[in-house]
Amino acid sequence: MNRSSKPAFGTLLFFSIAFGLALYFAFAAIQGNFGLFRRAEIVAEGQDLKLHLVQVQGDVARMENLTARLSDDYLDLDLLDEQTRKVLGMIRTDEIVIR
């Protein structure tokens, strides 16, 4: 009987398990919770959040400006008049309203 002509079952099993593990880890590296696709999602989400942060900072700066213009130290009468009209819905007698 010639044993060298047949591959051993143990060797075939070892390489099958090794190949299966390699495939599993490759799949996890790409599709897993910490894989490449998830990283791309996180980077895109980070860019969206940075854009949203810039917009919010602009809104905050605008509100701080309006608040400062209506403070006791500096009172902008035009802004006060505009806000009063907007809140109370009033107009002056010499104005014409177009809807």
C-alpha cells in the first residue's frame, strides 16, 4: 500500500479550517462593526455633523447679535420696532400692508 499518493485527512481538515477562518476574518474586516464600510459611514456622518455644527454656530452668532442689539447697554430702536410689530402684529397709520 502506497500512503504517499493520498493526502492525509488531517491536512485537508487543517487547511479547510484555516481557509474558513481567513474568509471569516476578511469578511469581518470589511463588513463588521469596526470594518471598512462602517468606517466610511462614520466619516460621512462626521462630515454631516461638521456641516450642521457650522449652521448652528451661524444661528447662535445671529441670535447673540440680536440679543446684544436689544440689551440695556445698546438698544437698536429699529430692531425693537421690527420685533414689536412682528409680535404684536401692529402697523403705523402711514404704512400700507401688502399681502
